[in-house]
Amino acid sequence: KVSPSVVSIVTNTTRQTLFGAAQQQAAGTGIILSKDGYILTNNHVVASASKIEVVTTDGTTYSDVELVGADPLNDISYLKVKNVTDLQPAELGDSSTLRVGQQVIAIGNALGQFQNTVSSGIISGKGRPLTAGGEESGSSESLTDLLQTDAAINPGNSGGPLLNYSGQVIGINTAVASNAEGIGFAIPANATKGTLKNVLAGKGVQRSYLGLRYVEITAAVAKQYDLPVKKGAYVAADGNSTA
């Protein structure tokens, strides 16, 4: 049911080396959101790309692809394949209903070589924080509220769907623990729904935000600052701090 809605994403990146500009190719996965070509993937899959191609499960390659919005805080980006009307969109589910132990399925372009590889597992945990980074880019990003799964996720799976047994997308596969087996992470589908509505309306990604700095309260932070609470955020504003 879902496989025709899962695409492989091939990117070209231009990098400066000691010998001049060099082209580097990488691969990821995407999820079709609409018949007219909107596709969801991870931001880290396409963030540095100079060229993006989308390959459907039947082998059709689309080169006229535009990056139309990015939400780096959730590691999500949206692509638009131009001049199409007949793509098969996936159905988004409600990730808030997931239970630890629930069976799930992942689909993705494993290792950038094995298109639409299917693996299965369970939800191993919810609400996981993660600092993820790419060896090639040298950059890292902090993500929160992730789903943990033991379904096999490999390089190239990034941006692909984590599905419930009704064939609904309940997560977007984004990372795997490098020093362990059976520990993968996915962004809950509900985290995309706010920006998705604007993207499908042609308005791009629009997020509200607060301009402040904070430290997550831990037992050590609470003790250091003699705070009356044990969880939350320690915020600095106008030179004063408050929890």
C-alpha cells in the first residue's frame, strides 16, 4: 500500500577541496504528500544539495525538483516535483496514539543502494532526545521528542516513513545510534502537521518562535541555582533568570 508513496532522493553537493570544486553524491528517502508533487524528507538529506532528483518506486526519475521549505528544528524539509499530477500520496497517522511495544514498519533507500527496503520492529521508546551529526558535514543538531525503534534503519533511510500496521505514516526516520544495534530514531508525524498545512497551501514553512536562551533543568542545575523545581527550563531575560 505505501511503497509507491516512498521515493529515493539523490543529491549532488559541491564542495571545495585543495584541488578546487568537487561534486559529491548522496542518497536519502522521501514521502509523497500530494498528487501534485509535494514530498517530505529530512532536512539533513537536502540542506546542502546543489541538485536534487527524485526516483519513484517504478524507476521514474524527476530532475525538476525544488526545495520549497525547511524546518531545521525538526530536521524536516519539503520538496516539490514540478509538473506532475498523478503521484500517490501516503496517509499521515496520529503519532500521539503510539504505545511502547507497538509493531511498526520502516521503508527506505537503505545504504543508498537498496530502494524501498522494508524492515520491521516495535516502538522501543517515546520522547527521546538526541544530538545527531553527520560525519561528512561535521555539523550536529539537537532533536527532542523522538520515537525510538528497533526496526532496522541504515544510512539512506533518512526521510523515509515509519508506519503503523494500518499503513499510516506515524514517524519520519532520521537517525540511528552508531555504537549500538537496534536503536533507531524517528520524528513523530504530528511534529510535521503544523508546517505541512502551510506548505501544501504554497506558503512555505512558517514557524512561531521566542527569542530567548535557556538551559534544561536537571538535578545538577536545580541544585546549583537552588531552584524550587526539578524539571523545565531556566530562562535568562533582561539580565535576570527565572525557572
